[in-house]
Amino acid sequence: MVKSECDYYGRNYDEVFPGELLGMPPEREVVFSIDLEHGTNPISCTPYRMASLELKKLKEQLEDLLSKGFIRPSVPPLELYAYV
């Protein structure tokens, strides 16, 4: 989905999307996972540039999600640094 589509649905179906996240969703019976194939390497791609306003907004969203406990910082395993 591209940004214009996200904006369209966000504006036209605002009764479905809350203005603020109220908490984590309830536990579900279905657990989603991605099974990786043995012997394959992760896909590597360069990050894309963001305008300073977009970057500022992203940082604000991340800080908000961190403070609410929805996300947490991750620490990659040491062997990951061998690929960099």
C-alpha cells in the first residue's frame, strides 16, 4: 500500500482507526510466524532518505510507542556485525 492509499483510508474510515492507540490487541488463537529457510541470508537493502519533517515525526511516533511499551529497543546478535 502506498502513502496516498493509507491517507485515503485513514481519512475516510476514521471511525475504524482510533486517533490514539489504547493498548495492545488481545491474544489471538492464531500465532503468526515466518519460517526462514536454512542456509539463506537476509535481504540487504540501503535505507531510503527521509525529509527532516518526516524524520522528526517518525522519532516522535517511536518515542510515543516506546513510552507506552508497545515496542522495545532490540539488540542484534554479535554475528550480525560480521555482515556489515
